[in-house]
Amino acid sequence: MTIPDFTHFNAAGEAHMVDVGNKKFTHRIAVTEGFISLQPATLAMILEGGHKKGDVLGIARIAGIMASKRTADLIPLCHPLSLTHVEVALIPEPEKNRIRCQTTAKTLGQTGVEMEALTATQISLLTIYDMCKAVDRGMVIEGVRLLEKSGGKSGLWRTDTI
């Protein structure tokens, strides 16, 4: 297996922003996921709406959407994108004492939206952590990954572990 060259380095080995000016505009979609594990009592508090800070999942969802729109401000070599849709789904999994975050980001553009979807997932989960840290400092964020991407020259890609 050959490893492709990293695109964010020029011939001299210096970091640079990739020129996407000659790439075709295509519909691009990325789907990501991640999890936050918490104590059963913390999860119950969130699901019952009993948290003093308010609607934890609603606030986390909005935080993720907002973060996706700021990805280029956070990751130095990302292109600013015009997002056409971002959906953050926060799915409680009480049998596993966790919440699953799945984000779908879409654009019509010249470069992919994986970083925007990953940023939304991370910030959604971090927001849950921030809102609940006073009652559960042992929460764990894990498993953040790209599940699927489509659009552009490389077409459809899906993880083989779904």
C-alpha cells in the first residue's frame, strides 16, 4: 500500500492552503459520529429536563451547528465553506450510559465538509460536558470519526465498521 502525499505541504515541505480553484463544484456530504459516556444519574437528569442550566441537548445541538460554521476560524488550513445544511442528532443510549452525536454537513462546493461535521460533533459533545461537569467530572468523549463522505473526485466513501 502506498501512502499518498499530504496535500497541505508544498514541495519544500511548508504548510500551505490547498488550491481548490480548479476543482468542480459538486454536492458534498459528510456524516460523523461521537459519544459521551456519563453516569446513569447524569443521563437521567438530562433526559428528564432537570438540569439547572436548561435544555442540555438543545443547547449542545445549537453549539454544534454554530461551530460547524466557524471551522475555518479554528483549523488553520481549512477553506471557509458555504454550508447548505447541518444536522446534529443527539441520541440517548441509556443502555450504554451515553449519548451518541451524529452530524450531517452538506455543501455545494469545491472541497469537502468532513472537518465541519467533525467540528460540530466535537463541540456538541464538549457542550454536554461543559454543562454537566459540575455533577459528573468523569464523563468521557470518545469514538469521534468520519462515517461517510460523498462528492468530489473521490466520490463515495464509507467506513467499513458501520
